[in-house]
Amino acid sequence: MKKDELIKLLKECGAIKFGKFVLTSGAVSDYYIDIKKASTRPKILKELATAMADYTEGYDILAGMELGAVPLVVALSLETNISYVIIRKEKRAHGTGKQIEGDDVKDKRVLLIEDVTTSGGSVIKSIDAIRKNQGKVDEVLVIVDRESGAEEKLQNLEVNFIPLLSVSDILKN
């Protein structure tokens, strides 16, 4: 799917909002990218999965952090037939005490999926969780990058950063 078509879908479903918003990173923004508005619609979720599938070759497992990346990683798993794991924001204090739900990532090449990146803090937590469980992360695939430092932070971790769209793409369209 071309960038223009993807942006059109995001705009049509109300995933791009303008106003005053406080982001997860604590930054204040004049716009908000709400991928959950898109990923909760089957047609758009299918289009996102199809677009992401081009980047999955050679991966043993897919991963996404709760909450925003979960529908994306599930849809991508269904599209590619690659198993996935869900990364909890915090390790469970009860039950099995896991932070990663699903298959073992040990010695597996893991493609990390994210909905939106700003500073990269959430993605770095996910990378750390996977690496602590001896998984191999060398790429992160994100729907929209807000171009606020995530790419640079991931380069420092020797992780390739692949945004389907940047906020520049969206704002100029």
C-alpha cells in the first residue's frame, strides 16, 4: 500500500487528531496519532498487516507491547503465519511472573512491532525485555514515527528502525 493511501485511511477513520495532547513521553503536541482508531477497524487493520508483511522475511517471531501494538501484531501474525508474543509493560507480580506472553523468544530473531513512536521509550523497554529473555532484536517496525528521537535511540542500540509513515508524511499530505 502506498503512503498516500495509508494516510487517507488514517485520516478517514479519525486516527489523526488536532488539538492539545499530552503524549506518553510527557511531551505536549498539537496533534495526536491514534492508531487504535485504525486498528480496531477490520478493513484498515488488514491493510496495515498487508503493508507490514513486506518486512517480516527471516523472522522467527513477532512481538508487540500491550496495548497499542497487540492488534497489529496479531493481524500481522495472521497475515504471515509467524507466531507472536505480547510484551507486558511490567513483569507480572503473580501467576507465572512473566513479562512476555506466548512462545519463548530465546535464540529467536524477533521483529518488534509498534503503533506510534515518539521518543522511543516504550520500544526500548520492549527491546530490553526481549533481550533479557535472550531474544535477538535488530529491527523495529512502526506504523507512524513522530520523528522525536526514537530512530536515533534505536541506532544506539544497533536496531534498524522502519517506519511505514513519518509525521512529516502525514502533515504534508
